[in-house]
Amino acid sequence: MNTHPRDILATAQAGAFALPVCDHYSGVEARMRKSLQLQADMADEFGACVFDVTLDCEDGAPVGGEAEHAALVTELALNAPAQARVAVRVHPVDHAHFDADVATIAGRAAQRLTHLMVPKVESVTDVQRAVAALDAAGATALPLHVLIESPAAIHRAFDIAAHPRVQSLSFGLMDFVSAHGGAIPASAMGVAGQFSHPLVLRAKLDMASACHAHGKVPSHCVVTEFKDLAALQAAARKAANELGYTRMWSIHPDQIRSIVAAFAPNEGDVSDAAAIIERAAAAEWAPVSFQGRLHDRASYRYYWQLLERAHQTGVNIPETVRPFLVSNPAGASSRRH
């Protein structure tokens, strides 16, 4: 292949597959340190960084200790290994400590962060407020991830996703349910109810659609039943295969492997994808036949994205296409033990 498939097959929607499939949150110091160590250990095991670590100020900082917590997560980010993917969730834009969070964290550690997560975003105005704070802190290139947690925010999701600094939208399940004033039952916050209640399901689909319309990453909400790994994996598979999500939150270390496995393509599909891409490149991206089916650039894009997702989840990549994936920003190489 003389031309990189990513250049030939680039589309605005390709950004939806640009991040590791799992985003792990922790806010207690000991757990944040363990999360960063686990990230390094699993990167060695999988040959790719298969999850981000997001250090949490919103739920992690004790009341009255916000400044100290912001300083702590800043030091953790600055001292993380060079290959670490670390982010920080700050307080909402209308919180008294938002500006101080951004000034401390982004002002000192922007070069070590993959992004900044802003919760409770309601509109593009909130995004602009966050961008202004980042720019004032000198973090003019740092991407934003935003958490969509209300019916009004879902209504504006397409506008929010369109903002050029926004890289990903996450769905905030529990706040979304609570925002309905009891009109949605508590069961909709559980692993089963969140995939069956019509208002919750519609909101998830709307948010995913907004992300795909603008080439952004849709990130699925938490599963609070963290000890039920079978239920977690079933939820992750539904999010990935039925709702169009390409990323999911973890709130306990035991959830990470199940999420990665659920979002990973199987090795048979990876093998077919590699063969199709190899054949397409040999034909200079003209239509080709594979196993009795015609393929062209539309399907080539799909199979290339499948290979990128395989790389991000540590699935073994055939040697014929592996050299084109090792530069992927989500990891260093592709293998699974």
C-alpha cells in the first residue's frame, strides 16, 4: 500500500472511532494512582492503550477542598508516564470553582492531558464558556468532552456536537432520569431499564446520532451494577451494536476488561477486513470482489474503521495491514495475548 488508507478513506465521521473504547473515572487519590498504574499494565498486556483515565474533580473533590483536589489531579497528570492517556473532569461551568479548576489544571498540565471533561453542559453557550476558560489558561488546543445530562441538552445535542473544540459527548443517565421529576421510574437507571424505557432510549439514540453527524465520539453512560459483569458486558454490546456508541464509561476497574471485550470486533471480522483493505489497495481503491460480494469505497471505510477499532482494543491485526495502524493515536501496536 503506497498510500495510507486513512488518507484515502477519510470522512468527517471517522472521528467517532478516534478514541479508546473505555473511559475510566476515579476521584479518590489512591484509586486514581491505581487507575494510572492499571492503564500502564494493560497497555503492556494488550499492546495498545485500551482505556483513558479521567481524574474526577466533580465527584472526587470534597466540599471545601476543591482547590487542593485540583492541585492533586494536576500533579498526577504531570507525573503520569509519557505514554499515559489522562484527562480530568472539572466542575460544571456554573460552579463556583470551575474557573479555578481550569486555571490550575489546564493552565499547568494541558500538555499532558488528552482532553478536559465538562459536566452538565446544557447548550453551545456552556461550551463557549468552557472554551474561553481554556483559552485564558493557555490551553488553546486542548479538546473538550462534554456530559449531556438533561432533556434540554439532548434537544441541543446536534448544535453542541458541531462545535469544533468538542471531541466527544457522553450521556449522563442518572441525571437525565432525575431531570424528569419522577416521570421516569428509578428502574430506568438500572442496567435493564436504561435500554427499554422509551425516553431514555430515544435520548441515547439522539445523542449518538448527533455525534455521528459531526464526526464526534459518542460515549455511553455508566452501569452502576459494577459487580454484575455479565450484565455490564451485555449493556456494552447493546451500546456498541444497537445504539451506535463507540466508547463507554467505567466506574470500577473490574468493568474495564468487559467493556473493551464488548467493543472489540471478533478476529474473524478483523481477518476479513484486512483482506478487503489489502485487495482494495492493490486495486488502487477501485471496486473489488471478496467472497462473492462487491466492495467499493463505502464498504472500505467501514472495514478500515473496524481495523482501527481492533487496534484500539488490542485484537490481533494481520501483518499485511498492521504497519498502517501502529501510528494510531490510541495505542502503540496491536496484539492480544
